[in-house]
Amino acid sequence: MGTRAARTGGPRRGAENPARKRLALGARQQTHSRSPRTPSTRLTAPAEPAPDVARPAMAPDPVAAETPVQGPTPRYFTWDEVAQRSGCEERWLVIDRKVYDISEFTRRHPGGSRVISHYAGQDATDPFVAFHSNKSLVKKYMNSLLIGELSPEQPSFEPTKNKELTDEFRELRATVEQMGLMKANHVFFLLYLLHILLLDGAAWLTLWIFGTSFLPFLLCAVLLTAAQIQAGWLQHDLGHLSVFSTSKWNHLVHHFVIGHLKGVPASWWNHMHFQHHAKPNCFGKDPDINMHPFFFALGKILSVELGKQKKKYMPYNHQHKYFFLIGPPALVPFFFQWYVFYFVIQRKKWVDLAWMITFYIRLLLTYVPLLGLKAFLGLYFIVRFLESNWFVWVTQMNHIPMHIDHDRNMDWVSTQLQATCNVHKSAFNDWFSGHLNFQIEHHLFPMMPRHNYHKVAPLVQSLCAKHGIEYQSKPLLSAFADIIHSLKESGQLWLDAYLHQ
């Protein structure tokens, strides 16, 4: 397998010395009786024979007694060897210079098989730190996957990554943790949940008090849309484990918010969203850009590739126009609405399905008596239509205008910064976007509570300025306009390549 054992020099023989004999024999007996095994024993080559436990009872040979017993030989690997294990049959990754075989583990990974597979053949130290709260506990479970470590002369990460930038970001993260910016303000999130429940209750009270004529009906739809979108931002916080200090409570309340308040499965959101964070705007790894190439030609590089391949699934040079038809208004009511049910049934996520059913029962029991079934269905799809427009513009303003490409295995900071941008801070922008206007900080620190984004932003800006990385922040309407501008540009690049290359 291309492994290389560490070289060890042979022992020097000297004159017999009874004291040295006793010390050597005692050390040997300790080696055989050591229990339990230390993690380093997992680095042994499988073919190495086990020590003979009967030998200490025999009279020691004078030469053998003064020969130090060799410990288990570590298995060393190079980056080239790790990179070769990135396919479907064999997958390795590196965390803190330790090499792990995740080939079988991917199917049992709590975060889903795809998100961990996206780092197969690569260093995953920074995403591991970013996505796990109790790292020491997780590493205990990882010991069974440990097969070796990087050779001493190998760098800690691949040459495609910026060492100085990576080292300084890790120092920044340590500073952020010391400042307490990874700890949530529970009062903030409690008030946020209460304001969602008030919006939800106000929507129903509007019909109950003022009747079901056009204006109360419209006001109810707007209030219910606001409640739905804000519940979406709150479930996003819970899904990232950024509200409570334990995963158990984050998961429990996440089920309530996304399942009971929105009618969406938590498992589906986790499956999709963590892939996006692991490799944002990386074609084939970020599901948020799966609309390429069947609906849109995204990014300058991918659009030109598509044109050179003479592929034309849609008239991409007009995509900035038909985006208004199949993008914001259609995503939630005509895709997500039905796909989430297929997802939970196909994957047998019965707990998620139960939470979703409570959402629909609650709506039917509260609105059908006031509106009747037909008018209720109309209200429901109007809300999903408005929510879809709100959701798409906010989530795509930070990513679609940015760099979109295949995975180039760049360092964590560069990967996140080239795929994200910010929208200026204001009370309205923070509320309207659920603090996703701080997309850069959110992607660098996905478990950071959102109310601390503005505190870490100046530190991130300084890091970017030092290393010549563009830190983009723009007004809200400019961010919306940039979606259309980028679609128009990539569509034209596709057309030029399709006709002339």
C-alpha cells in the first residue's frame, strides 16, 4: 500500500551489568502487561506479530536483557497516497496529521455520508473543528478508523492550501473562543421564538377578529409568511447547534421548529445544508447549485465548460429573464413542498414525518373552520409562494454572484471567502435575512450564534486585508441585483463558448 515504517537503529552492546539486566527485564514485563492499549497501538501494521507473553517467565538471555524492546511501528503515509483514496471503494482523510479510513464509516456518519465523503483524499482538520462541538468525544469514536499518520517530512496539509493563512485563522478561532463568541445568549433566542409565535398567532387572530374578506385574508397571508420565514431562520440556528450547549437540546428544539412550525423534515435540512457548508459553490458537492446545468448555467468557469461541450438544456443566454419565473416563485411551492415528503418516506424518517404531520393538523384545525378547505388551500399556497420569493432572494444573494467551480481543494478560509459575500448590517437587514447578511462570518464559524457575527466581523476583515483576500459587503438591493447581473454574464459566456469555441 505504499506505507513506510520508521527506521530505528540497532542496540549497542556493552559489558554485562546486573542492574541493566533488571531494568531491561522490568521494562519488558511492563510492555507486556500494559492495559488498555494506548491509541498509538492502532498505528501498528496488521502483519506485525503479537509479543510472546510467555517469554518473561524464562531466564533472560544476557544480550536480550539489555536490548530495549521496540514499540509498535507507526504506519506513515504521504499526501499522494491519501489523495488516491478519494473514490467510491476506498476513502481516507486527514485530521491533525492523523490518517483515517472512512470507507465503511461514511454510511454511519451522523452528519450524512456525502458531507464527510466530500473531504475524502484531503485534509479535513478545519471543517472537523467547524462542525463538531464536543471534539474530544468525537475523536474517541474516531480511534477505530485510525490507520496511520503523515510521514514526518510531509506538511500538515496539501500544497494547494495557504499555510500562513490557515495558521492565522486557527489562531483567530482560538481568540474567538476565548472571547466567548461561540456561546449563545439564550434570552436572544427565546425572544426570537416568541416573536415567531406572535406572528403566527396574529395571522390567525386577524381572520378571527376581522373576518375573511380580502384585506384581512391578505394581511393574514403576510403575517403567516413572516412567521414561516423567521421560523426558517431560527431552525437554521438550531440545525447548526448554535443555540444550546448540548447537541441533544439543539436537535430536540430543531425538530419542533422545523417540523411543527414549518412542516419540513430536520433530516432533509441537515442532509442538504451541511454539504453546502463543507464545499460551498463546488459543483458536484454543493447541492445548492444543483440547478446547473439543467436549469441555469452558473459561474464563469462552468458556463464556458458547458458551452465548449455544446450542451444546451435551456436557453441560458435568457436565464436572467426566466429566473423570475422558475426561481424565486417556484422553488418552495413546486419543489420543496413535495420533495420533502418523498425524502422522509424514501429514507424512512418516521420521526420527521410525525413532526410534519403535527404542522398540517394544526393548520387544518385552526384555519379550515374559518375559511373552509378551498380557501385554506389558497391561503396555504399564497404563503408558500411569498415565502419562496423571500427565501430565494436572501439565500442566493450571497452565493450566486460569487465564484463557482469544481472543488480545487483550497484551504478552509479561501474556500469560504471565494463563495460568500456579506450584505451591510442594519436592524432591518439583520431581521429580514436572519443575520445571513453576515454570510462570510457564518461560513467561517458555522456554529457561532448569529448575534455575535458583527463582533467577529472586524477580526475577519483584518485577516482578509492582511492576506489580500477580497471581503465583499454590499447594500441589500445591490445584492439582489447582482444575482441577475451574474446570471446574465454567465449566460452570455455560455453562448460565446457554444458558438465560437
